[in-house]
Amino acid sequence: MRTNSLSFWIIMFLLCATQYLAAQVPDKIKVACIGNSITYGYGLDNPDKESYPARLQEMLGNNYDVKNFGKSGATLLNKGHRPYKDQEEFQKAMKFAGDIAVIHLGVNDTDPRDWPDYRDYFVADYLALIDSCRKANPKVRVIVCRLTPIWDRHPRFESSTRDWEDEIQQAIETVAQTAQVQLTDLHEVLYTYPHYFPDAIHPNTQGAQILAQTVYSAITGDFGGLKLSPLYSDNMVLQHNCPIQIQGTDNAGEKITVRIGNQTHTTITGTDGHWSVTLRPLTANENYTLAISDSKQKVTYHHVAAGEVWLCSGQSNMEFQLQQATTGPKDIPLSDNENIRLFDMKANWQTDNKAWTATALDSINQLQYYQKTKWSQCTPKTSATFSAIAYYFGKTLYDSLQVPIGLICNAIGGSPTEAWIDRSTIEHQIPGLLHNWPHNDYIQKWVGERALTNMKNSHNKLQRHPYAPCYLFETGIHPLQQFHIRGVIWYQGESNAHNVNVHRKLFKWLVASWRSYWEKPDMPFYYVQLSSLNRPSWTWFRDSQRLLMQEIPYTGMAVSSDKGDSLDVHPRDKKAIGERLARWALHCDYGYNLTPSGPLIRSARLARSNQVILDFDYSQGLRTSDGKAPSCFEIAEVDGLYQPATATIQGNQIILWSEQIRHPRFVRYGWQPFTRANLINEEGLPASTFRTEISR
């Protein structure tokens, strides 16, 4: 009897102890992942372990209970073809009554059966779903998600999906504001990874991992601590004389303090992990200290300058190093200047004519194309391998302005224009450019062939390459995090000269893309007209570049045809080109009274005796570079049937005539791929080649 009694009390003690210990352990936080096939993990080998909710459970740990309530094909719209509220997964989610509800719905609502007829119900239906979650658990924390990307490979992308997805994204933002719930962006974090979506809708395991990490950060506020653009380093240059943003990421709710000079600014990191402060205009100075701190860490940058910051970009002629230029041996020893600072973004792998290793290809898919770098002072060592054109541009600015100059060089040999444009612009303006890009007609043949050679060892049908549309914007421009710049100088076009008409559109979109990214609609953009080279299409391309200057505001063009090489696409005389670009900046942006360009054709009109009178801008002191009569002028009565014209200089005009052309209607100048045209102005700046119609 005593034994039985003792056993009874032992059991009672153990039960009480268990209940007591259970009471000391808080209930797990329940996370309900509500969504469609993307939430479910469709297309993954093992959704139970590889879907984003499964990965999220691993990240959150044992204090959380994450459940997957994804339903393939489900629509948010209650009148859609498969309403989520009519599915068993919805009932299970409501019964689960999550403490946190993560909702990612709307992708299937881009179906023609849904959005055209029922779009007006979307916001109301979404709010009703949120209300259902709140009824199931009045204390629920709701996180709604901007949609994951739908890619150009989707069969309905151009006909409907692209535009309807845009409208649904806006509707989701309206829902978040109206319901006063947290919004997290699943679109932005994946928008640079099209190769993570094999069927253009469903992410693979890498994509699911990014989704899980994004939702994890949204739930916990853990964004990995204080992070800043790679452009922040010792010796950096900040733009002076205007308010500038200092921005970065940190854990949600962190107090950020930014100190520079006599300024101190504080802010709180948002729920999306982003923070920014706006500095009052800085006075030009070469030795500021910039300190950025949160509650746990402090980052200090020394020898920070305030001055003029320019981005120098394009392809190999901008990449062309000072040590390769004809004037390099003389100027490199004289280049020591602590007030010229260089940020040189070099590629990890050159696009030479060889196959890349599997490791290189994988890194490129991870968007790890550029070497790590930091700001450095201009010295003979650093200038030698820096862009020659960028160096001479910066030196000319410094000699005139006498303030610190920051030069960011980001140029990739052989790169086409389309590689530098943001994805959204291409998706909405010319989506055909993205389709099987190495083989399509938009891409210059050499560009596609070189990319295919580099990618020869890849078995990934969606392998990325630096020449691919959008890639260099996504890896080389977007990571700059809108670091404040004064303007851009650009030397590129050789890899797009095969199709003048397409480039004319691409270049406009490029300039608009960068101005939109930097939120500067009037950002200066000065570019180099292609030089002389024996390539037949270059006559038309150069003239297209001349016309683009008239069509795009706040641009200027440096003529380089007089510095060309008939056999080499990389002429070595870069000093004059850098200085010509600087003339545009000094004239337009810094108010210097100097001539920014050589003669640019303004008009051609018919005078007596069938003579043609040409008027030019920037024609003061019109003369020739060799002291001979003006050469390379032609006139025609029928376009395409040109005859050489005799040309004379009268004041600031050119007078043309030809005994063979009785009724001239067209005139052109320097219309040879490699031209020896010799017209210059009093500054010695060459006239642009051109083709124009004669007015009567």
C-alpha cells in the first residue's frame, strides 16, 4: 500500500513539474504562409523541404511554427477562376489562426479570365482576406507581399501579363496602406535573377531561398546590420554644393547617426531595412571625416573629399588605360594629385575569345562580375591602369575648377548599349530584345558570338553574361545605390553600329533609364561620337549620334573622327577626347565661356547659281586643319547619287558647288567610314560629319 501511495505522489509530482515547465515555455509564434503555387513550392523537387515556407521555418527556428497554405492556381479575386477563399487551404489557414500571416497572392489574377473583368474587386477582396485573418486571430500581424516577377518568357507577357502585373502591384500597395499592414517586396529582391525562374513564374531552390530570407527579414527586422554602398570608403568624393543623400540598410528600427563636418543627422531604419539622411550642401574640401553608426557599430571614413563626381562608362574605348595611350608615358609620372580620386570598377573576367570556367559562370550568375575596389588617390601607380579618357576629363576639370574631382570608371570592353539599360525599361519598350538574346536580330552578331564562346562550358539554358540585356545595369549601376554624381561621360556604340535605328532608340532609353535611377531628369550626359574606322555602317552611326544630341536635352557630343585609325577600333590618342568631353561640362555645367564643340551643321540652303551655303554652330574662326581647301564635301540632286563638291570658306560659312549637280538637294560631309575631313574652328575642334537636306 505504501509503495502504491509513493508511486502516486511521484506521478503527481512529475505531472505538476511538467505543467509548470510547460507554463514557463512560451507558445510558439505561428506563421501562416498564404499564397499560390509559388508559396506551395511548385516545380521544386521536394516542396516540403525546399519551398520558401520550409526554408523560413529553418531560419526562424524552434520558437516559430511555420505552415504552408499555398494553393496552386489560386487567385486573390473571389470571382476569379480559382478563388483562394474557396479552397481547402484557406479553411486550414483560418483554423491555424496564425500570429503572423504572410500573404502572396495576385500572380494568377493576371490571367485573361480574371483581371480584365474583375479588377475592380481586387482591393476589396484583398481587404476581406485580411479581415478573415483578423477574425481568426484578432492579434494577427499581417504582411502582404508585392508579387514575385513574371518574366518575358511567359507566353502572355507582352499581350497582357506584363501590364496587368504592374497594375496588381499598385493595387497591393493600396491594400497595404488602406489596411495599415506591413508591405514587403518580393519583386525587387528577385528582379535581377531571371535565371532562378525556369518556367518564367516559379522560382527554383535559389529563388525560394531568397524569398525565405526576405520574409525572414520582414518578420524579424533582421537585415544583416549596417550596410552601405561599395562606393563608401576612405578617399571617397561626395558631390558638393547640393543636398545629397547618404543611405544604406540596417536592421528595422535601428537609430542611424551620420556625422560629417559640423553636421549631425539621425534617422530610424524602416521596416524594409532602408534608411537615408539628407546632408546640407558641403563646401569643397579634401579632408572631411564621415562617421555612420547605429546602436551596435560605427563605420568611419577618412580623407573624404567634397567636390565634383562624374561617372565614366561605356565599352573598351572608355576602358582603354592611360598607360596604353600615346601620351601616357609622358603624363603618368606627372599624375600625382590627391585632389583627383579614382574608383575603378574592373571586371573579374574579360570578355576575351575563350570559354569561361564553370566557377566564373556560376559567379556571373550570382551577379559577382566586378572586382572589389575602393577609392584611391590619383598617383602614377593608380592612374596608369585607369581610363585614359576619364583621367584627361578629370584633370581638365580640376585644372579649371580647382576643387576635388571624383571619377567612377565603369566600362566593359565590347559591351552593347542594351546591357546598360534597366530591365523594366526593356520589358516595356523592346521586350523582343530579351528573347534568346545571343541569337536575335537586335544583337550585333559579334556580340552574340563572343558571349556564346564565353558561355560554352555552361549547361544552364538561362546562363547570364555581361553582354546580355540589363546585366551591366543590374551588376554595375544598380549596386551604386544612387551615389550622388554630377553627370556621366560615355564612350560606346561600336557594339551597336550594325543597327543604327535600334541604337537610336536604345540610347534614348539608356539616358532616360539612368536619369530615372538617379532621379535627375536634367543629369548631364556627354558622349563620344565614334571615330574613323573602315566599317561601312559607321557613317550612318556617327550621323545618328549627332542627331541624338539634338533630340535629348542636356547632352553633348565630342567628335573623334579626326583621331581615328583606319584599322584599329581602339585609337590611342585619348587626351584630346577627354578634354573635348570636359569642354562640354565646363561650358554647360560650370558656366565657362568657351566653345564646347567643333562646327555642328545648322542649315544648308540654296543660293544663286546653284551654290549651297552651309551655316554651323560653333563656327567662329572657321578653317581647315591642314591649311588646304575644305575636303570631303559632297552634294546630290538624287539622294544616293553624290558628287564631290568644291568648298570654300567665307567668314563662318561654307560655300559649295559642283559642275555636275544642277539642282542640288542633299549635302554630306566626311561621309566615309574612315574620313580625312579637315574642317575645324578657331579652337582647333573638328566639325562633325553629317548628312542633311538643302532648304530652298
